[in-house]
Amino acid sequence: MLRDGDVVAVAHLELTFLDGRSERATGQALRRLGLMAAALIVAVLIYSGYGLIHASAVHLRDEAYSMSEEGRFQEARVRLADAVHRRGYGAIRASAVELLVDLERWESTLKEWEDAKRALEAEKWSDALSRLDVAVKGDWSWGADGYRKKRECGEARAWLALALEAAQKMKEGDTSPEILTACRASLSKALENAQGCVGERAYARRLIAFMEEMARGIQEAIRTRGVSDEKLGR
């Protein structure tokens, strides 16, 4: 009985007998390899998709850092809360807790600044000054957004202090024209610097209007008291 691969010699010819089973076996093996490769590719894609949907704790912590740098504190909190349930949280737990503590300070500083701006817009000058005094000493270190807001807060505090000082000087009947002149010069310098950085800031427009009003009042007080001093022969 012939088997696969047997050689049959007829006269000057040699014939190799093939029953076809070997080719079928080879084809089946190739098909199995192809199916295994396809299954592996699908598994990799599923794992990658799962990784995108279910990001690691490290990835969420890093996203929280980026959001906090932009002043998006509430979104950063959500990311950190989500990170607790993700893989690898144990390795980043300390840094996540530290960021949460930072977020508390940054939110407190930003809240004081926002409250101060609302007070300025409502022309509640004394309330605004007390809030600015607190905010300017706060922690603004969350990033470029924080340092920009800190500069704006410092400017507003300086401008308001000048305007309120001018108002106080005008109330004091014995303030000399020289002191009033110095006060007016400070207001004029502040107004000059403020004009180029107001933009769309409503609180700044109200504050500048207040400084302009005080500058006009100081100018009138200088004129009036100068005339009075001349009459009194001072």
C-alpha cells in the first residue's frame, strides 16, 4: 500500500505518490496561525481601547496637574477623585493628596480675589480693600494663570489704596496744598499706567473711574485751599 512520498519507478520514469493529506495539513496549520494572529491583534486593540477609556491613576493625576495650572480647580478635583479607583493609585497617593491640599489653598486665594472684584464692581470700596489685603497675601503658585491674577490683584489693591488716601486727604481740612499735590501726582501716575491694562475687566473700569473722580476732587481742593492760604497770608 502506497504512502505519502513513496516513489514508484516505471521504466525510465519515477512518480512520487502524494495523497494530498500533507497539503491539507499545511493549509490547516496556516489557517490556525492566521486565526491566532488575528486574535492577538484584536486582544491588543481591546486592551488599548480599555486603557484609553480607563486611564491609569498616574495619567489622571497628571491631567489634574495640568488643569490646576490653568486654574481649573474643580475639574482637577474630579480627576483626583477618579484616580483613587484606578490602577497604580498606591504609587501616586502621596502626590495626589499633596495636590488636593494645594487646591484648597489656591481655591481660597482665588475666591478672595473673585469676591474682591465683585466688591469693586459694586463700588464697595472698604470691603474691596479688606478682601484685596487678604487675597494679595494668598498662594498664587498654581501656574502662569495664578501669577497673572496675582499681578492684577496687586494692581487693584495699589490703585484702590491711592484713591481712598486721596478721599481721606480731601476730608481733612488742614491738609496742605503740597501734600494734595503729591497725592494728585500719584493718582495721575497710576491712571497713566492703568489705561493700557484694563481690557474687558469691569472691576478695573470702575476703579479707574473712582481714581479719576478723586483726582478731580484733589485738583479742586488744591485750588480752593491755595486761594484760602493766600487770603490768610500763609
